[in-house]
Amino acid sequence: MKTFTIVGKSTLGQQTKIRVANGTIKARTAVLARNGHTDIQFVELPEAMPKADAVSFFEAQEIMTPKFEDVSADILAREEELDVEFTPEEDYDSELDFNNTASPIHY
């Protein structure tokens, strides 16, 4: 039975496919990008797996990983719920003296 060490997905044209391979993520990504693929995402498998197991592992990872938009919306909703508003102190940055060892920020 053939096994694979990386699994991921890529889009070519309008078609997105799950792909399995052996080797490094960097090398596989370079080959796909050179051939016009976009939205290339790969993960390394914890151990060599047959294709069906690798695909199941990848799908489980996708389900468990929140999308950026979901996380951003969640953060904004929590800020609104807590009524958090950022108000910087006026001219605070312009008053910092980076050479002053007593300054809150000293380099």
C-alpha cells in the first residue's frame, strides 16, 4: 500500500483538489505554483499514511482551524460586547525619549 507524508489542497482554474505527496512542502508548493496553481495549502502528516487516511486527516484539520474572517468577527463582537474603545494618549509617542533610561521604553 502506497503511503504519503504531506497532504493539502490547491486550486487550478476553478477546480480545487486535495493532493497527497511525498517530499517537502516547499518543493511540492513550488511545482504547483510554477504550473499555475493558486491557494496552495499543505500540512505535514504526523506519520506516513495511505491516501484515504491522509485526506481524512486534512479534512479534520480544516474543520478545526478557524478562518481569519471568523476570528476577526469574533474579536470585534467581543469588543462591542465589552464596549472597548481604544483612545491613545495625545502626543504620547512624541514625548518618548529613547535615550532616557527612566523612559517607559528604553533601547
